[in-house]
Amino acid sequence: MTILFGFPGAGAGVHVFRIWKEKLGNAIDFQEIAYNKTYGSSYLENIKDAAERSATLVLSYNSNEDEIYFFGHCMGAIVAYETAKLLATRNGIFIRGLFISAFTSPDCPIEDGISHLDDLSFAKEIQSHGTFPEEFFINPSILKLFLPRIKADYKMIESYCDKDHYALNCPIAGFFGQDDGSVPPESIRGWAGYTTCEFLKFYFPGDHYFYYDHQEEIIERILALIDDFRREETGQAERSTAMEDLIIKLLAETIEKEDAAASWNSETDIINEIGVDSLQLVRFLLKLEEQLDITFDYDQLTFDDLATIGTLAKFLSKMTQK
């Protein structure tokens, strides 16, 4: 099953996704993640807590066999990223694609936040954004009821800044407003460092809230991208298999154990199982450079890249694509 999880933005509920199930039809199962749904006077305090809650919700919906994608708008983009990171590092579950909308890369701090404003000034500011219904501001009782939760969302995202740069093993596609002054081009480029695959950018007419006028176009784009990602995965798998065959051949030649090569596979540990020593490893790397017409950056190459035949094959496949 293919599941697309939707993460709403700051102060917003899952109602922002009301047309998604209809537009996606039977092709994709769409599930909203109400990570910021709270009761009483208790609110989430940071993005990590939101990711914890979201991961629990995702795990309740899917099995390990499912093909999972995330879409997050505004603050939801960061929560989606942190949830994907948590699922990968803690649960060994990897999403197949991350779609983000109207937000800077995780390492860009928000310097002009509004959560510190008094309630009246804060209400006027979010009213100017045009994403909340006017009835919300006309009725003081409604405003008093919901304002603390919305303010807590803004405070949560304004206090977030990631410096770990954990890279997801999937493509990231970003959707942005052409006139969005809060997400300038220089604040978007950093997303490329949060994926080991490609980072794609798509611009739409409008400001920070372009999403509300272009949902159908975004949905169509996501469907097309999922098809592209699937084709790319198939191509990568084919290239990786061919690369594994080459690695096995060159390793066997290097250590002069052609007979042993029949028992090697993707999971075979190059150092500990095959027993390649330092001199043999140097000769093997030089053979790879010659065969593939590449040059390793030995300052960046690590033993993690050389851990197994499969790991090295993936590393080389990406390197030879550039």
C-alpha cells in the first residue's frame, strides 16, 4: 500500500487537507497527522515532541511493507522531516519521499518571530496572514479559546534550528511561493543537504500562503513525482546490482580468491569477512578508479562507505551518476 501522510502548518488543523482524499482517489491512501491537536491547557513545547507524537501516529497506520511519503506545509514541513528522521534512526523505517511546502531548510533559524508578542498584537499579525476565518477574530471568546494553542505552535517553530544535518535516504521536493518574502531562495538551498538523493524545487504564484490557492496543482505534481521516484528507484536497483557484480569481480582479482567470490553478496563485510588488508584495499580502490573513470576524495571517503559490498555499490552508483 502507498500512504501519503499530511502534516498541517502552525495553528492549522487537518481541515487544510479536506480535498486531498478526494483528489488522490484510490491511487494513494492519504492520512492526516494531527500532531498539534491538544486538549485543555497543555501544549507541545518543541518540534522533537511533535515528531514523537507524529511517529506514533504513523506507526499506528502503516506496516513495514507500506510505501510511505510525507507532505508538510509550513511548520508541518519541519515536523515531517523530524518524524522521518526519527522513524529512520529509531525504528528502521524509511520514507520514500519528502514533500515540503513554504518553509526554510531546518538549519535556518527564524529571526523575526511573532510568538513573543502580546495576545492582541499576535492576533492582528496572524489575521493579516489571511489563513484563519474572520469569524475567529470577530468573536473574542473564540479568539481567547484558540489563541494559546496557535501561539504555542508559533513558539515551537520559532525556537527550532537543526545543526545535525541528518540526510534522509530519499528525494525531497519543495513547493514555494514566488513572492514569499519569509522564505528567500538562500534559505531554501540548505534542504539539499538533508537528502542523500536529489532536492527539487517548484515555484507557484503567490506569497507564503500560495498553498491554499494551488492545492490541486500540488497534488497532481506529487502524484507525478511519486511515479518518477519509483522509476528512479528501479533504475538505482539495476545500477546497484551491476555495481555489486563489478565490486565482487575486482575484489576477487585483488585478493586472488576467485573461487570464494561465489559466496559473496550484498551483505558481505569487505574488511571483516573477506579479510582485505590495507595494501589490498588500496589496490582495490585504484582498480575501481580505473574501471569507473572516477577519482575518490580520500579526505571524505570513510570505512562506512566501504562496510559491505552493498554499501559500496550504492556509494559508487551515486558517485558515477554525478
